[in-house]
Amino acid sequence: MTASHAAHYNALKLDHLVVAAETLDAGEAHVIEQLGLTEIVPQRGGKHARMGTHNSLLGLWGGVYLEIIAIDPDAPAPERARWFGLDDEAVRTRLARGPYLAHWVARVERPRSLPRWQSQYPQRLAPVIAMQRGALTWQIGVPDDGSLPSWQGAGQGLLPTLIQWDTPQHPADALPETGCAVTLLRGFHPQATTVADQLEWLGAAGLVNVEATLVEPTLVAEFETPNGPRTLR
């Protein structure tokens, strides 16, 4: 399958952004400050028993949401590595400096099947596991070591995790309207061409702008909010 064919057939949609934090309180304060929120604040979502994490959620325009995720201090250590690199020493070092926009998740919509797609391209796509939180169930790609998706050694949060929801309800459906919308997702990476090639193959090239940098990979989201333009890092 050519890159252009894959991009046409497998066009993805932005599902949610992921802010990583040492604690949910710290992550919520970070989002509130950076987006200039006043009356609307993130809502506690729930626990992910399989991963030993919990989250808070903030609804965004267009059926997108923002997830703040942290290791759940009350949960037992999971039998596998936690997702989003939360067990990685470099990630923990970065979190010690404060919460940050760590990642983004892209949605694979039916009738396409995420597990089938992954089985066809196991070198390109992370293994797919089943997850549940309350009444919500979904399939999501998570590398066995819990790291963020990568291709030829490049990724570091700029290549999306893929998700497919099993239930008709989406988390954003139950969240209050905030008046906040993502207007641009930007990524900076030393191997920008490699990242861009994988995004094109995934059908996600139109969801994030990738630029070259000589420093560490970074993800930045630009927002329009009731209080004007804001940037989340």
C-alpha cells in the first residue's frame, strides 16, 4: 500500500490530547492556568485498573477532549508497564519539572478495525489491548514496554496513539461545554522527516504540523478560548 493510498483509506481524527502529571491536582492546575479557565475546570474521570492510572477530563469543541493522566497512588502496581511512558525514567524526570502536554490520541472509526489493521502491519503499529473505565470500553495501541509510539526510533509523543471506541458514547459527550477549541497542534522533532513520513502513512498528516528542531521533541497545542488565544505546552 502506498503512503498516499494509506492516507486516503486510513484518515484519522483527533480524539484527545494527553497532559501527563505527577498528580491530578498538579495537572489540573497546569491546564487551568495555561488555558485561562475560570468557571469551567477539568472533571475527575475515573481509574484505569489495568494501568494503575487515573484521569481528569476537559471537554473541547468538536467532540475532542483533553485528558490529564497520572499514576494512581492508591492503585496496586500493574502487571505490565503503564501507558504513555509513565514508568520511563526520562518521563519521570520530566514530570518532576511539572505537568506538560505529552501526547495526543487519534481515533480510528468503524467500519475499519484497529485490531485488524495492527495485525496487518505489526511493525508499524503498536499492539492493541482492550480497556475499560466504567461503562466505556475501547481498543488502544500500547507498546509492550509502555512507551509512546515510534517509527524508526522517532516519535517521543508526536506520533499518535491509536484508539477505537467500542461503545457509542464518547467521553466528550458527557463533558460540559468549555468554549475551548484546539486550533493547531504543532510538533518539533530532530527527525521531523521520519515523523512526517509515519504520520502520512497513518493518515494523520493533516492533524499535526511537524517542524525540525535541534533540541528535545516537543508538542504544543494552540487554542481559542473564551478569553482569547492560549497555548498549552
